[in-house]
Amino acid sequence: ETGVTQTPRHLVMGMTNKKSLKCEQHLGHNAMYWYKQSAKKPLELMFVYSLEERVENNSVPSRFSPECPNSSHLFLHLHTLQPEDSALYLCASSQGSGSTDTQYFGPGTRLTVL
Amino acid sequence: GQQVMQIPQYQHVQEGEDFTTYCNSSTTLSNIQWYKQRPGGHPVFLIQLVKSGEVKKQKRLTFQFGEAKKNSSLHITATQTTDVGTYFCADNQAGTALIFGKGTTLSVSS
């Protein structure tokens, strides 16, 4: 247990559905991240929030919409996804967003888009 | 953009054999973090190397950072079945987030 929780753990959705992924960290960290992990690909950084401000958006399609209402919670809103978006979505947090900050990962949400 | 390459992609060993994974970059690495992801699990932080030539040990795991800070390695002595998983190196040159390698997946047969 790393202090980072994610819900749901598994999600199956159709291409026309709208769903949200939730991440919560209980570590008092100031930075939170969304990563996408597909088979045979490296972990892909999607979004970075530091002190509730988005500091990085790695050319992610607009069908993924992040929200960080406070430093403990991070959401990823999904709409009109494609089958190739099926992957493990990992949330992580760190004390700061600096170069030596260790990231603590949540268990991930396994997303399947039909 | 900056890339971190890891080799090999897969490695199978007999229990008790040693294992090494290598992380290489064409540019100077800021620092290297190593993570382990068990099958069905999520990445878990192992260690961070910051200084040129740094060597750190955790029981049977030895981590090295190259003198030129362009490569790093993780060596496991006498592997056990609990070592199974994917080992990732990651660099934070951009200053805001980690750039992960593709990982080396280790399987161990007893």
C-alpha cells in the first residue's frame, strides 16, 4: 500500500460513454501525475499537476480531460474514447515536481474500450 | 525528444543465476531512478542515483551510475523467484516529470 488509491480498478466502456477515473493520495504530496501504460510501450506521461496547477500536458488528445480540485485528488474524465485507448492508467504523486522527487504510484485502473 | 533505452527487453534466468539490466541515454542524465513492477502490479520505487560513478546496494541488488552520467545498470546477484517483474529506469532531465525506459522484464524459473 503506497498511500495512493485509484478507483475503479477495472473499467469497461463503450466508445460513446463518459466515465471518470479517480485518484487520491494520503501522503501530503504537492504533485500528482497521470500515466498511460500500454503493452510493449514505456510508461507515457499524460499530465502533471503541481499545487493544483497543470504544469505539463504531453500532447494528450482532448478526449482525456484531467481535473485536480485539490492537492489530494486527481481525476481523469474520459469521453468518446477509441479502442486504442485501452491500457492501464496509473496515477502517481510526489512531494514536489523536482528532479529528485520519488514518485509513488497507485494500483492503476485497467481500462478496456469496446 | 530525450529517450532512455533499456536492454535487454526480456531476460529469463534460472534461479540462482545473476541478472543485469542496462539503461542508456544519448544525453547526460540528470539523475536515475529505478522502479520495479511486479506482474499485475504498479511501479514501486527502488532507488535513486544522482552522482557520477555512484554505486548503491540493496541486499542482492547493485545499482550503478556511469561516470559520464549517460548510463546506469541494475545487477541482481543469485536471483530468486521473488525478483520476477519488470525493472524500469527513469530520468528527470526535464525537471517536471520522469522519462521512463521501456523496462526489462525478468522471469525466473526454479
